[in-house]
Amino acid sequence: MRSWPYALARMNDEDGQSRMKLRIDTSICNACGLCREVCPEGAVRPTLLEPRHFYEIQPEKCTGCGECLPYCPAPGALVEYVAA
């Protein structure tokens, strides 16, 4: 698996727009909320499930900037994928 800076560099389309998106693997996420605090687009929101609150990334708001990646304390919780 490649590191996220490499992925950011290779996931641009011909217009220079990022095609990379992120999602949260709730089986790994510790629900700290750091991704929500640092997301410049406000794409991370709580799902409000019991017994603990999880977070999800809204694909329509996620620009693939990767600002959240270095802040996540749970390795593997933020998963990259290429948008269709």
C-alpha cells in the first residue's frame, strides 16, 4: 500500500481536479472527531448511532484534499478510493 501523499499526486484527472475520495471504516475508527475538525469542506459529519457516535464522509462534499489523513490516530480508518 502506498502512502497518502503519493496517492494524492496520482489521483488527478486531466483538469487537475482530485478524483480521490475518502470514507471512514467504522470498524477501525475510534470516533475521536479530529477528521471533522480539520476538514476544510465540512464533509465529515456524525452518524449519531448508539452506543457511540461514528463519523461519515459525505462524498458530494469531499474534495479529496487529504487534510484529514495526517490527523487520524487510527491507522486505516480513513480509506482512499477513486471516485467514479
